[in-house]
Amino acid sequence: MITANGLQHLGFTPEIDFSLQNDGGDTFIAQWNSDQPQPSVAEIEAADGEWQAEYDAQEYARLRATAYAPIGDQLDMQYWDEVNGATTWADHVAEIKARYPK
């Protein structure tokens, strides 16, 4: 299947190098503007598979990013930890990393 992610993984830019279209069936390249030759469906599918594997491998990072406290709160934790000799911020970070391991 032709996907924008696969084409982008191959180094092409949507709306500049290509535009895709789907008329209710399979997605196809409606317009090819790149100076480079248009890749085959097999090349696009392989690139899409690589992109998906890389994306899936970074799921922990996306989950961590939403779980961490806002940066202002983290800076506040660090300040008060320094003042009080506590480990609130380090504990917060450790808990998130334990919940969403690499």
C-alpha cells in the first residue's frame, strides 16, 4: 500500500514532491513532482514498515512525555528538593521511567 509515511521515510516531502489520493479504493500517487524517480509500491511498503518499527520503538517516549509533570512543576520540585534535601523530583522521574520502561 502506498503511504505518506513510507514516502516521507524515503526522503520525499508531501505537497512538494508528491500528492496522494484515495477515491474509496487503494491510495495512489496523484501527482509526482520530485526530480528523483518515483519509487515502486514495494519500496514504499518497505519504507513504511521501517517507519512503523521506528515509531513503535519510541512508544515509551511518547507515553513518558505525557506522564511527566509540566516543566514548571518539575523545576519547582527541583528547587524545593535542593532547599529541603528531598528527592521529590528524582522520585517522580524514576516512577515514570519504571511505569514506561525502554
